[in-house]
Amino acid sequence: MASSATQPWLLENGTVKRLTKDSRRHGHGRSVHNMSSSSLRKKSDMSLVSKVPFSILRNFLTNLQEVILGTKLSLLFIAIPIAIAAHHFQFSRPWIFSTSLIGLIPLAERVSFLTEQIAFYTGGTVGGLLNATCGNATELIIAIFALIQHKVDVVKYSLLGSILSNLLLVLGSSLLCGGLANLSREQTFDRVQEEDEDDLHESEVESPQIGFWSALIWLIGMTAIIALLSEYLVNTIEAASSSWGMPLSFISIILLPIVGNAAEHAGAVIFAFKNKLDITLGVALGSATQIAVFVVPVTVLVAWIIGINLDLDFNLVETGSFSLTILVTAFALQDGTSHYLKGVVLLLFYVVIGVVFFVTKSSFDHEDNALNTKVPSSNGQIFAS
């Protein structure tokens, strides 16, 4: 049985190296995003696995239990084979879209877990880079597949939606739930977003749960599955939009960002319940910042490399929604205190934005509808039905 599952040491260049207390606390790049995802994890019972006589099989079952069953979202993994089967047997395209959407939820949380495990072995610098990169892997992969298929509007809407979702939905839900759960005391937070070392390490896992190579292999495998489901998602998004009667802009700006950050969203609410608003704000504002300063520039660079014209020229509705979101969030957080009514205001504003995009069709929606309404006549000419 691999000692890395139970003992605080690692194998580096063939040499066993013990993890010191300082390296366990500060050397693996743990962030508020990891803590948010860790709130959805559950402790694995290794009593049965430890009785398996063969070491290779025992190590495999240990990794399987930690990676697949070590999350409260494990039941959602069922959607992954269903999505693959639905695509293989050519089921209804909205079904493929729905199951792919659900399957991405636990994968996003598991990628966060695996990057944290790798960060135990690589140190704080590389670990922090991994967290920043893989923490938004789902949004980035969806954006790249949409770019490849020249669906520029999907890319722009989904990235904008990720920022709006973090600032309004996540933060609003957290302030509402945290305020209702702590009515008897005032909730405060540090307005400069400095990480509290005591809070950051209170629930920290002190040793890696799986080995470095195991975590790396699982990470590569799950990233490949995310890419596969993202391809299904992008291929079927128009069919889902048409079947459900929802504008493509609404699906891209509301549904896709919620799925990509579902695990972190739930974790932020949980920490708000525990009156740890600094961590909650770190998750919400940190995710929005990562999208703005990392995912968006990388997406623009990828578009330039593959020859796609991706600009950041948004229409009046998108620009107005973004600007008002920044103002509303700033006013809600300016005094360093929280109240459930602030959460209500943020959520109501998010609902208003959702309604606006639901009833307003973008130029991309009009183009898609025009293509769907053109049918061939008997003499081979194309006319609108």
C-alpha cells in the first residue's frame, strides 16, 4: 500500500522526502478556491480497501475511492457515461447537452482536488500556478472548443457570464444564506481581501491523499473527459436553445457559468454559513478576477493563433450589465459588513439580468433562427418558411 496515502512524505527524484510542518502549510499553494471545493469532499473509509492482498490492486482501489467517491457530488458522475452513450447512439441533442452539462459539475470539483494533490509535491509557486490555471479549466476548454467552431458569441457570453455569476449569484447567495444563519450577530469581513492564515489552514488537509503520479494521471484523464463533454456541449447548444425555447445568449451567459463553478459556488455558501466571509469573498471575487485577467486574455491569444477574430466589443446590454454589476457589488461591500438584504439585492439584480437576456435575442440568435427557418423549395431555391 502506498505510504503517500497515509504518511506526510513524498517521493522526489527517487528519494523519499518528508513533508515538514511548514511545507504542509505553505508549500503546496493551497488557496481559498481549494478550501471552497474541499467543503464538498468527504472522508473515505479505507478499512475494506486495506484488506486487499495485492498491492497494485489495493493502490488502484485507493485512488479510485479517493478520486471518484471522495466527493459529495459523486452521484453526478453517472451523467458522464450517459452523455457518451447518448452521443454514440445519436439520442436527442438536448439530452446530450443536458447530460454533458451535469457531468461537468463533479469534474470541475475533482480537477481542483487533483491540482491540490499535485501542489503538495511541487511547492507553492508551481502549486499556485496550477490552481490558477486548472481552477478555470472548464470555462477555458469550453471557450476553446467554441472558438474552433467559430461560435464567438458563445465564448464572449460565457466569459462575461462567469464574471456576473461570481459577483452576483455566488456572492448574493452567500450573503443571503450567511446573513440568515447568523442573524444574532453582525457579519464582518476584511475589505482588503487579505487571507487570514488561521482561517485558510483551519480545515486544511495536512498530507496528500494520493501519490504524485496517480494525481497527474487522473488529472490528465479528467481533463480529457472535460474536453470531450465540452465538445458535446458546444455541438449541441443551438439544438438545446431551439428545443427549450431559450435564447442562446441566455444559455451561454447563465447556464454554462453556473455549471463551470458549481463546486466553488456551493463551497462559498457553506463558508458563509460558518461566518467565514473572508473566504467566501476570496472565492467569489477571486474567481471573477481570474476570469478577467487570465481566462479572457488566454482565450484572445488562442483565437489569434487559430485565426479567429475575437474582439471584446460587447453590445449595450452586455456592457451595461457588467458596469452595473461592478457598481452594485462595490456598494454592497464598501462598509465591510454583511446583511442578508445585501444578498437579496445582488440576487434580484442577477435575476433581472437573466430576464433581460431571456427576452432579448442577440445578433447570433437572429442568425441562428434565420438559418433554421430557411428550407429548400421544390425547384431547389432557398426561401424563408
